Amino acid sequence: MKIEFTPIGIIHSPFTELEGMPIQPSGAAGVKGHVEVFKDFHPGLKDLDGFSHIILLYLFHGSRGFNLQVVPFLDSTPRGLFATRAPKRPNPIGLSIVQLDKIEDNVLHIRNVDILDGTPLLDIKPYVPEFDAQHQVRAGWLEKAGKTASTRKSDDRFK
Amino acid sequence: MKIEFTPIGIIHSPFTELEGMPIQPSGAAGVKGHVEVFKDFHPGLKDLDGFSHIILLYLFHGSRGFNLQVVPFLDSTPRGLFATRAPKRPNPIGLSIVQLDKIEDNVLHIRNVDILDGTPLLDIKPYVPEFDAQHQVRAGWLEKAGKTASTRKSDDRFK
């Protein structure tokens, strides 16, 4: 079974190469970027300006192939791929929750951007705490490591 | 630009048709299901059992086509598609955060499932509060409507 998707826009950021990028939005606090939504989809942006945060789904277009066990940026132990947010995945879909500052025509001005410049956008969803914020969470190996994500940067291992 | 994905597993739930389904995991509290991850990807599940919650990305396979403005289940006003979680989208990728009860071999036993039985799985990511829980959020038209999602059910409008 093959599933075919087509980009609905392009994400722009200050990050033109993988090395040195923040590895999560928590490490990209304040970093600004913008999303150019293709004109055909403009009417779909109505009402989005009421939301302070949005979920971007996009293609990890800088990554090729995958390994089912990886040593993540935040660790020195090999972990199962699906217990990580590593970009090299069987279906390389990226997920970032960013702050939405404003919308001008078909351009979304966003903040806390940990995404490579030129990234193809697949979908935009509103972030809704009732659906998306979980409580009493155990975060496995990322329980401690996740807290350091705000200071760690990417290297070239996921090219 | 065409992007091609292939399912990595199948999601099983008690919901065999769209009508009557919960419309978000918040309305599916306690509903159990399981994810069959295809054997090829089994090694990628290592370490995932340390996480209490996981993000499932999947294909809205029960939906065809899309409209850029829709009247969502939770509202009576047409909204921009990207300001909703409606399943009929240009790239029909679904996102649910579910509770992970346990893993047996290549089967994930999950809870709070708002997903149609037989849904093709595209990706699994660990839910990490540092990355995924946002604070000081404005949720636009869903600010009030979102709170009723726990009691509302789907109808046939997104077939």
C-alpha cells in the first residue's frame, strides 16, 4: 500500500543546514520563521489566527533512510527509533508545535522554530490543550534528557 | 513534488464505522485498542515501554477529498480547515496522543483511542512534555468547544 502526499506550503527558518540546529522547539525559544502556505489553500487558514500555538506536520526532507536503533542527540545509548524523535524514520514526518505570532495573507509568522529552511509542509492543525496536553506522564529515557534539549544542538548524524 | 509513504502497522479499535466515534482522545477516555506494528519494524520499539503516552500519526483512510472550509462537529459555523482537526484534509494525516498500557512483542496495547479500526499507521513518536505540552495557550473557536469534545460523537459528515 502506497500513500501519496503533496506539500501544501514551505517552512522558512534561519537554519540552512542540519548542523547546529536546535533539536526541539524547546531549544528554539524565540527563533522566528514563517510558513508560506500555497495560495490554493489560503481559504483553509480562516480562524487559525485565534490560536496561539499550531502543530506543523512536515517532511524531514534533509534525511535519507533510517535505522531502527539510533543513538539520539540527547543520549549515548542506542534507543529504539520509535522511542526517539530522530528525523530518519520509515515515514519521515516531522512534528513541531510552534507559536503563531500573526497571519498575513497566506504567510504564517511563527516562533520557536526548530525546522530546516525550505522544509515541505504537509499539514497544519490547531493546538488544543484539551486534546494535546497530557498529564501524569512518564517520558522514559527522555525524562531527564528532555530537559537538556533546550541547550543541545544538532550535529551531522541524521543527514 | 510527490511524497510516498508506506504503513508501518495497523491500528485496531472498537470503532468499525465513523458514525458514533469519539471525536478526540479526550472523548475516548478508557477506550482500549491495540497497534500491530509490522514485524520488520519490531526492533524500533525498544525503549518505547518507558513512555506512558505516545503520539500516533496515521492515515485518515475513511475520508476522501476535502473542503477548505468546514462546519466541524463541535460548532455550527464554517471554519477554515486548518483551524480544525477534521479528517478530510489535503494530506489526510491523523494525530492522536494515546496512553500506552503495555507492549507485547510487536503489539502496543493503548488506551483513549479515537481511531477507526483498521487505520494504517504512519509513525510513532514518544510524547515528551518538554516538547509537546504548551502553556499560556489561546485555542480560538475551540477554546470553549474543545471542552465539550469529551461528550460529542462523530456523525457521517466526514465520510
